[in-house]
Amino acid sequence: MWDSAPQSTQGPATVAEPSVSVVVPATDDPPTLPAARAAIEAQLEAGDELIVQREPAGAGPALARNLGAERARGELLVFVDADVVVGPDAIARLRAALGGPDAPDAVFGAYDRDPAHPSPVSRYRNLLHHHVHATSAGEAETFWAGLGAVRGDRFRAVGGFDPLRFRSPSVEDIELGMRLRAGGARIVLDPAIQGRHLKRWTLRSMLRDDHLRRARPWARLLIESGRGAPPTLNLTFSRRLSAALSTLCAGALLARRPLAAAAALAAVAGLNRDLLRLLAERGGPGLAAFGLLLQVAHETAAASAVPVALVQHRLKPGGGPLS
């Protein structure tokens, strides 16, 4: 195990190939780290290692993951966020997914259906992530570093994460996935690989992250790539349509047109009926009703980032920090 200094421990005395190096960025010393660490240690096998990257203090996750990967000895690099408690078979599933001769080059999973924090915003936000990943299984165009693995040689071939463009938590994993795919790598989303998210969301933090840390830099990446948005994850046609209707709903409310707002809200509910059903199952009708309003807020915050990204690209095309 590496805690910024070269100390190493191994898991139980069983041999399995390929070997795994689990990298956890923890430069902000989060209080969730002990729980995340214990869940990983319980699954390590002989030859595996856990690298908890604590330095440099305050560094973004892109740099922290790269520094951890530089020390890694395993054939597979498993990235786990410090606020994720991996499921009891998550490491084994990642190992198996990348272990065969015809296996993909990277695989990632999803949050589970049981968010840790009980607040309605936290439950909605984490269940939304679970729902999007659970309904998008298969070949993927991006990567997720909250709970994902990549072959070490592929990771190093593309230069790892980009710490210059992503100095704080953002879409550094999505950008890595785009470069992996451009280099011919296969990436697979397997929602059976799960972890429990310990993060507490507030309405303010959700809207800030949706707009500033997710949608805006992601939109700029897509604009700069010139390839358009792939119809996967949050970018399927139905989810784009839902975002447009959510924006229309918010605009109608601001314009004091309640009938138009109600019609748009009903359409958003129809497009997101599976998500609302999940929210009702996990938190009752109250969470589903509140979740519908949060979905409008979430999608409006994300959609509003697109014109901002277009303006930023015109003013400063082709590079610069995105977070």
C-alpha cells in the first residue's frame, strides 16, 4: 500500500492473474477514506496493491491518479474515488472483465441503489447516476474513474489523465476515455460492478457541479473534438430531449406561463418515468415528486452550459485549463 510514501502490503494468500493496482486519489484527506480503503483491502489478492495518493496536498484527482499510476506494479490499474465503498465483488469483477485475451481495454461500473447519505438531494443525485449507468450497459465512448479499470499499457500509451487541463475534479475521466477510444481501445460499461457513494449533495453543490464541473468542460471537449456528441449515457436522444424540455419548463416558469411550464414538466416526467419509478421504489412517492423537480433543475443547469461553452471556445479555441 502506498500512502504517499513507498509502503506495500498485499492481500490474502491467493494467486490470481492479472495483478491489480488500486489507485485512490486522497489529496484532500477526505473523511470517507477509511471506509473506502477497508472495502478495497478486503478484496486484494496476492500480488495486488493499494496506492492511496495523499500528496501533493490539494492536488486535483487527475494529477493524484497519475502519480499513483506511476508507482503501480499491477497489470491492471483500478481507479476508485475516496468516497466510494466498492461492492464485495467489485475488484474481482473488474479483474475478470479485463483478464481474457478478447477482453476490452477498460471497464467501469456504477453506483449502487443504496446511497449512503439520507438527504433527498443526495439520494436523487446518486440514484440518477446509478440509473444512467444501469441503462447504458455495453460498449462505451467514455470512461469513469469513480470505479473503473484500464490496462496499464493502454493508460500509459495515451499519457494518463490530463492534469494541466483538469486541475480540479471535473471530466478528466471522460477526456481520458475519449483519448483511449481515439487510440483504438475498447471500453465497456458493466453496471454489475458497483460501489456505494458516500457523498453528501446539496442543491447548490449539485447545480454548481452540473454546470461548471461537468457540462461546461464536457461540451468544450465535444466542440474541440469536432466529432459531435456520442448518443450514450447522458447524451442519448431521449435525455437531450428531456434537457430541452426542462429548460423550456424553467423558462416558462420565469415568464410566468404556468400552463406551458406544466405541459413541459409532464413531458419531462414521461421521458424520465423509469428514473421516477426507481426513486419511488427507493424513497417513496415523495422522493419521486421531488426528484422530478430536481431533474428539471439538473438538466437546465447542464443545458445552460452549452452556449457558454460555445462562447468560450470562440474566445479561446483549442486548449487551456477546463477546470
